[in-house]
Amino acid sequence: MGNRFINHWKKKEQEEPSITTKIKSIGKPQENVKDQITMVIQRLDTQTRTLDAAIQRFKNRDAALFQCVVKAMANRDQARANIYAGELGEIRKVEKMLIQESLALESVSMRLRTVSEVGDLVTILGPAASVLNTVRSGMSGILPQASQELESIGGLLGDICTQTSQSSETPNIGMAANEDALAILQEAEVEAEKRVRDQFPEVTTGSGITTNKRTSLEI
């Protein structure tokens, strides 16, 4: 009788996690969640490299257009210089946006690398997904494939967030997540503005059109 009782509870423990096991599982991410986070980081890093490659292409186009502006001004062709300067200004708007988005993705990737506890996961996954959604929207008309990949990564982050929220006692942090996401984007915007300003000091073509002049044509 005693052996049957012991065997019955051993079998039950094997079928149902003990309270202690459940408590321990709350305290840290499950292995599959860690694997998912690692995969997200790898995919984010790939998209960051994609953005950096696009930035370089725009820089090359920028250098060519600037040469056209210089040549037109040297030939006293103000109308042509203004046309090139206007296009150059649009190119630099895209460059700034791409730099900002690259920095935002890099920031999200770095923050995910520091995650070690479920509570930490819950607090960073919401802002990360929000940042990705913002970056994805900005890239949709420039790099549609990268935009689609970020949408997929954002969906995965959402799934992980749901999974970790269910296994922790962290309260609803929707508003805090939005504030954190905004902080990440603002930091990226400030840094992007600084990089563009450092690379492209402003100069006027002579007819009221202001653009940024490269201190060096070497990229």
C-alpha cells in the first residue's frame, strides 16, 4: 500500500511541475526563449548591415551629386547648380533617416544582449517591438525587403513578449514601453543629426538653396 502511494505521487510529480519548479521557472527565461532572443539579435544585426550598405550607396551618390554642384558653380551655371543642390538635399534627408534607423536597430540589439531575467525581457521587448515598427514604416518605401524582415522580427518579439509576460508577475508596462521606445528613437535621431552635420557642413549655392558641403570627397 505504501509503495503504491509513493509510486502514485512520483508519477504525478513527473506529469505536473511542482510549485518549486514553477517558481524557479518564473525567475529566469526558459532556454527556448533565450534561443529566440539570440535569433532575433542575429537577424537585427543582419538588417543593420543592410542599412549600413544602403547608407554607403547613398553616400556615393551624394559625392557624385556634390561634384556636379561644384562643376556647375565653376561654370557659372546657377540654374543647374540649384537643381543638383535640391536633389542633394533630398539624398541627405534619406541618409539621415537611414543612419537614424541603423542606430536604433543597433541600440535594440545591444539592449537585448544584456537581458538575463524574465522581468528584464518584459521591460525591453515592448519598446524593442515599438522601435522596429517605427523603423519598418520608414524603410517601407526605400528598402521594402528589409521592411518585411523587420515586420517578421517584430512579430517574433511580440510572441516572446506574450510568452514571458505569462510566466512573470511584471505588471502592464505599455506606457513605459512607449516612453522607452521614444527615448531610443530620440537618441538615434540626435546622433544621426550630429553625424550628418559633421560630415556635411552647410553651404549656400548662391540662389537661396542651402545644402551641406562635404569637407572631404573621400568616403
